[in-house]
Amino acid sequence: MSGLPRLTVCLAGLFFAFPLAAQDPEPPVEKAVPPLKLPNDQAEAAKALEGWLKGQGIECERTENTVRYRHNGVLVNILPSVYEGELDRLMVTVYYSAFDEFAGTQALRGLAADRNAAQNFLRVFVDDDGYFAASGNMTFFDEFSAKEYQAYMNLFSVVIRDHVLTEAALKMLK
């Protein structure tokens, strides 16, 4: 009879503990981020984007019409392009300086052409100031959600890391 109380306690412990252990943990509570509706003025749109990002705890800075911050380690420059009653876009661009021996060379332009041909998402080029750059556009009509924004920016940063900043590119860029 002495084994019966232990068995009862053990079974009772399983009965009460198992339902708790079998339940899925509560998902983390996420703060709802409202969609961003941009005004149809470039400067005001940049200001609104900056405030929206800061409201999500993202450190960013605005200079004139451009918002800059690091997304997944990639320093992005975002220029809103907004129009009344038309398709709007966020022009996202990254810039890299070439090492002195590659600045202004055909090799740097060839690298840009190669990286441009290697993927079909971003435009890779050498700009008028000699910077190696890549840009893409997130299009929307008047507003976009945080989920849409994050999906685009995540894809943008992955393409930069995996298809633009290759080993060959890193040998030429600072």
C-alpha cells in the first residue's frame, strides 16, 4: 500500500503539469504599427517617413528630402517620390566609395555592369560622382504598411549583401 500514494501523487502531478506544458507559449505582443500615408510633398513625405521610422524605434536621420539609416547593416538612403493621384515610390539607394586605385576606372564600371546583370532587382551603377551605387524602388499608392515596408527593405538588404557586395566587389570598395 505504501507505493499507491506515491503513484497517485505522481499521476496527479502529471495530470496538472501536462496540460500546462502541452500548451503553446503565448506569442509576443507586437505593437501595431499604423500604415504610413505620405503627403504629396517631397520634403513633408521625408519628414513623415522619418517620424514613422523613429516611432518604431529605428534610429534615422533626415537631410532635406532623404532619410538615412542602417537596415540589417546596410546604410540606406531613402528618397520619397510622391505625386497627387499617381503611383508613389520610395527610392532606396546605397553608395560605396572605391579604393583609390579603382576610382573612376573601367574595372569599377565593369563591376557595376556585372553586378547589375547578376540580379534583376536593383540597378547597380557608378554615379556621376564616382560612387559605386545600387538602387531600387518600393512602389505604393499613397500609403504602405509596416509589413510591406519591412519585406521590401529586408529583400533589398539581402540582395545587396548576397549579389552586389561580392568578394570581387569588396576588393574594390572601401
